[in-house]
Amino acid sequence: ALFISILAGSYPAFYLSSLKPSLVIKGKWSPGGKNILRKSLVTFQFALSSLLVIAAIIIQQQIHFIETRSLGFDPEQILTVPIQTDYLKTNHETVRRELESIPGVLSVSISGNQPGGSDWGIPSLAEGFTDENMPTLRVMAIDAGFLETFGMEILSGRSFDDERATDSAAYLINEEAARQLGWTDPINKTISMTAVDR
């Protein structure tokens, strides 16, 4: 943007510096045969300046949209710790309890990723759909404390419960998934993931 601004402003600066003030004041100055080129360059400069202004307005609007849009969760005061070692993967419950015992820690959750991150890439099939018309859904594994940790609200149904063994095969979907699936009441609907025997 800086280079374009310099380029766009260079011609008027050089052009004005070449004028003779005495001739301009006396009315004897004439644009000469380069009038068409001058008009073209001025038109180009005006169009380029207008384009840059429009682009700046669009970028500002997009930034404002990103900053004010509701994400569906509270991203503040959340620390994400990647589980990358075999010890953490094997002893994640022990690590969770240790973290929960730290003063000031309100909630701890273990998940396959964080909201907005990548998913496992495992194909799913919802009730009433076939492989051909099933919309693509992003799947993320979470535990019972995930919604509380991220400050998410449930519109219908309930969160996972560690005391219920059947919840290991249950799903929670968001509003966008319900919209794409056409489910106005998703309670007790089924979703299968045959690649992982679910």
C-alpha cells in the first residue's frame, strides 16, 4: 500500500515542480501536446485512490465483524495445553486432577482440539441421510467438562455425564449442524461413525 501511494503521488509532484509560476500567473502556460497523457494519469490516480479507500473500508468492516461476532463460547482466560507426549496421553486424568487442584483454576477439560481447530476427518452418517447427500460435519472429541470450561450454553438436551456409560457413544451438535441436517428437534436422532465402530 505504501509503494502504491508513493507511485500514485509521484507524477503530480514531479509535474507541479516542472511548472513555471510566472507563466501560470500571466496565463501564458499551455498544457501542450501531452494533455491526454496527463489526463490519463490523473484519472488513473483518482481510480487507484478510490480503490484503496474502498478496500480500507471493507477491511475495517471485516475486522469489526470478527471482533464483535459471537463465537458461541467465551475465549477469555482459557489456557490451552497440547497433549503431545505419551505420558500425557496415558495419564491425562491424573494431569487433569493436578491442574484442577491449582488455586484459581475454575475448570479443566480434555478435548481432541479447541473450537475452530481441525477435526479428526472421520466421515459421519446422520439418520435419514445417505453417503451421497450427507453434509460434511466437523467432529471433535470432548469430555464432560468441555462446555463448562468454554462457557457454552445448551439450547436443548444436556451435556455429557461421566456417570453414564452410554454417553461414550453420544453426540452434541451445534445450531449450524442442526440447520444443515434439517433437524428442528435433534433430540434422540442418531449419527454413526462406522470408521471407528460408533
